[in-house]
Amino acid sequence: MEQNHQYVFIDFEFTMPEGKMKMEGFYPEIIEVGAVVVKNNEIINEYSEFVKPNRFPILSKRCKNFLGIEQGKVDKGVAFEELIEKLTSFEKNGKSTVVTWGNMDMKVLRQNCQANGNKFPFRGALVDLSMEYKRFFGDQNQTGLWKAVKEYGTDGVGKHHRALDDALTTYNIYKLVDKDKKYMEKHEPTKIGDLIDLSEVLNKFA
């Protein structure tokens, strides 16, 4: 991670339609946010909040069961406009690198901004860590966040599908990948001569 540069690790949870049934005009809306702001390898801010959806305020049974979020939580959540104000405030001192696991978070954020007439809150680079992970380790398929955690032999933070826990877990995976990438850049490939004594081999054929 670059010194004196700010990183925002973020995760959203969204509304879902009931089963495969299409709801007219439905689009996923943010109902929970978890964000971790990091500078110089230190967490300087954490933000966790439920968000009240505008278009479809009543959560589907599928959404409540899958995410474990109660209707009352989002009913008392902040307005989407307040969420955007908070996210925008993260970059009051300059652009940040925003890191998510997968590309859905930023897609849905853009869509929600357009639907509600709000300006997209981030000006800096957007990084999909799942693609970085895929490229670095040569995986054919994109790996889920918590599967990546297990592959590293470590533990996730808190509960899966809780926004702040997922944001913190994304930060932890980022640190591990960043450390491994630096190691690979500095580490010189082992030469075959380092593995075997070529003089002994040549003596056998002398």
C-alpha cells in the first residue's frame, strides 16, 4: 500500500426480488454499508449503517432470509442522500483508492446515484480485488471473498454478508495479496544450479 495515500474498503448489501419473479421496475438498492478507511496501514475510520431503500422499501422474504436483515433495521436506516454525503466526505482531503470484492458494489452504487439524482461520491481509482486475486493466483474463476479467506488459511472478520465485516475482511485479504505481490517482485527465481550440484552430475558422465 502506498504511504500517505488513502484507501477505502467498502461493502454493500442490496435488496433482492422474491425468487426469480420479476418485479416491475425493480433494481437492487443499497440497504447496508460497511466502510473501512485506511491510511499508512492504519484504520482511521470505520462506518457501518443501514440504509432505507426508496423504490422498494419492503424487503422480500428471500432478502431477509439470505442477509439476515430485519425490516425494522432498514426502516430506521439513513436516507440514501445521507449515505452519499458520508461517502463523499471520505475524499475531502483528496482522492482515494476504493477497493471492493467484485464489481457489483460500485455498479449498484452508480445505478442508485442515477436513480436518485445524486453525484457518484468517489473520484479516485476503483479496484476490484477479486480480479486482482484472480490474476495474481491464476484462478480460472472468480473466487468468493470468504473462500479466498479460507484459501489463505486465515479467518474472516465477523459474519459473512454483514457489510462492515465483509469490508474488514476485504482489507485483510488486500494486505495479504499486497504482501505476496511484493515478495514475488523482490524474490529472484531459483536457478537449477542452486538446486543440484552440477559438478557431481558431470563427474558421473566423465
